[in-house]
Amino acid sequence: MSIRAVLLEKLTAYLEPKFLEVENESHRHQVAAGAETHFRVVVVSDRFTGLGLLSRHRLVHEVLAAELAGPLHALTIQAYSPEEWQARAGRTSDSPPCLGGGRNRSLAS
């Protein structure tokens, strides 16, 4: 089973999302072709109502702990309550650009 499929399955089972998008963004990074290491998740769930951003991210990390400990290198999370999603009219933000991790010397200065 692909990493994307696992992420979809786990997030659906635990968060019962109103909307869920899981996008493999590995191709935007310096990884081998066909890699499944960098993902973007947009998830709308009642479970996020009343939770702050950090608590929402912790919840997603808890659900995906095994993947984050293994094959998953990076995860961009956009987590909204249904009310926030409606107010945003379903608009999401782009993931930040890849800076090459430790290979980008300009960040070290």
C-alpha cells in the first residue's frame, strides 16, 4: 500500500473528515523519482473545533506517528474546523518552497 493510501486511511478513520486532501509533494524536493517522503494534508474535521493550531497538528502527528517515525520525512498540515473551512470558501495555502534542508548553506549563517 502506498504511503498516500495509508495517510488517507488513517486520517479518515480517526478524524472523520468533512474534507480531506493528501498530496504527495516529494517531486518538489531533492529525492529519488517516485519517492513518497513529503506530503501536504488539508483536513477539515469537527475534531478541530475549539482546538488551537498546535493542538490540531499534534493530533495529526499522533494519528500518523508510525509514518513520521519511518518513511515520511516532511508533512505540511492545514487543519480546519468546518466553520473555518466555510469562511475560507475552501481555499488553501501552498506549501512553503523546499530550501534543500541541510544542503542550503545560506540558512546556516
